[in-house]
Amino acid sequence: MDRLKGRVAIVTGGARGIGEGIVRRFVAEGASVMITDVLDAEGQALADELGGQTAFHHQDVTSRDGWAEAVAATEARFGKLDTLVNNAGILYFAAFEHYTDEQIRRLIDVNLMGVILGCQAVIPAIERAGGGAIINMSSADGIAGANAVSVYGATKWAVRGLTKSLALELGPRKIRVNSIHPGGIYTPLANPMKVPKELYDKGYWIYPAQYAGEPKDIGAAAAYLASDDARYCMGTELSVDGGLNAGHYYMTMPGAPTPPAA
Ligand SMILES: NC(=O)c1ccc[n+]([C@@H]2O[C@H](COP(=O)([O-])OP(=O)(O)OC[C@H]3O[C@@H](n4cnc5c(N)ncnc54)[C@H](O)[C@@H]3O)[C@@H](O)[C@H]2O)c1
């Protein structure tokens, strides 16, 4: 468990959920991590728990100045920056015609603009460090369409596309850029009603995995993409979705899962 020894990462949206899962795995793999988020209490508590390998920095990913400060704070605290996980994101569930202007603009601002600004901000620092990796958090909804998440999904398709172009532009500059496509991970974003995990899992009978994933599942994927084990991965889209986007079931044919008893 020391695949990231000597690495220094920024994990945005690192205070809770998937970001927290990534922070914990990166630390276990030997990395130093700047946890950034708008949730100050949660982010600071996580850094306090994990100790000197981590620090917390308040950051709104939609601010270019905020990005410059986050990069500077990371280099000042840990001496360099070689890895960025653009994880921060928001989601509004709505029928397409019910998305408000405010929700649409906010989704684009956080989920797409935040990722673009982050990638721009870290390039000089990662080059100073001699190379590294950027991991962009897209979604299963950035691979296929889905109801109630149309505008959110559009931002995640954009992140997937951006990742491909950056892999091409930045690969020769020793920066690998890849995307992760989580689906059905048990976090506050995916479970706003706070349904208990055991009950929540029952809704996943339609997934090949038959249960919801956890932040640690994405932590493992991010650690892989950040590490030298993934040195030949550039523009890779890594689905970690319990098989959601593997295809679809013909429900009346053999091999389909059985719906849970009502
Ligand atoms: N949970 C899932 O099933 C799932 C599936 C696909 C993709 N994702 C993606 O994974 C990422 C993490 O999601 P999660 O499920 O852990 O959600 P979450 O809501 O638990 O965590 C998201 C974090 O991002 C932070 N954040 C939000 N806006 C921010 C901003 N402007 N600046 C800085 N930080 C901000 C939040 O404060 C929060 O800590 C998101 O990009 C999300 O779209 C999640």
C-alpha cells in the first residue's frame, strides 16, 4: 500500500463522500493530500483525523483566484504538486423541462467550469514537479443517458470529452489525464433522502452488482489512475458502476435479475 509514496495531491470536494474515500485511500497509499472543499468543518475534521500527511484548504472550485491560492497553499505546505483529483460536483434531480436557469448555470459552473479551471491551474505546478496525473470525476451519466439527470449528465459528458482532449495535449508534457465514471455510490449526493444503506441497496437489484457502491470503491480506482501502475492510461474512462453501463437486461429472458419481493 505505498503506490503513491512521495506524491502530493489536491482532492477537491474532499471533505465527504467520494472525495473523502479518495483522500483516505491516497493517504493509505503514502501520498500527501491537500483536502479542499467549501465544507470547512468537515474538511478540517478529516485533516485533523488523518494527521500531518493532510491539510485542509477552503476552496470554491468555481473561482480562478481560488485555484491559484489552492495550488500555492499545496506547494507551500508539501513542497510540490503532482496530482489533481477534480472530484467536487453537485447534482439536481429534475425532469428536463423543470431545471431552472439558476440550476443549469450552477451545474455548468461547478461541474464543468470548476474542472476546466482546475486543469488550467495545476499544469505549471505539475510540470515543475516533473510530471504527474489529473483525474476528472465524470459519472455513469457521462457514459449513457438517464432520466432526472439530463443537465447534470450533460456536464459529465463534457468532462469526459475534455479529458480526452487534455490527455492528447498534456500526455507529451508528462501529465496523464483520465476520467472515472462512478455509478450508484452511497453518498449524500446520490442519497439526499438519507435512506439507510441496507434499504438503499434494495433499489440496486437492477445493477449486476445488486448493491450500491461506496466511496472506497472510487478511492481504489483513483489510486490506481494516480499511480505508476496506470502509466500507460491516458484518456482512459474507468467505469466503477456495479455494471450499470455494461448494457441492459431483457427482463423476461434468462439471465435477468429477479425484482425484490414487494
Ligand atoms: N455518488 C455517486 O453515485 C456519483 C456517481 C457519479 C458521479 N459522482 C460524482 O462524484 C463526485 C463526488 O460526489 P459525491 O457523491 O461524493 O457527492 P457529495 O455531495 O457527497 O460530495 C461532493 C463534495 O463536493 C463539494 N463541493 C460542492 N460544490 C463545491 C464547490 N463549488 N467548490 C468546492 N467543493 C464543492 C461538496 O461540499 C462536497 O463535499 C461529484 O463530481 C459527483 O458528480 C457521484
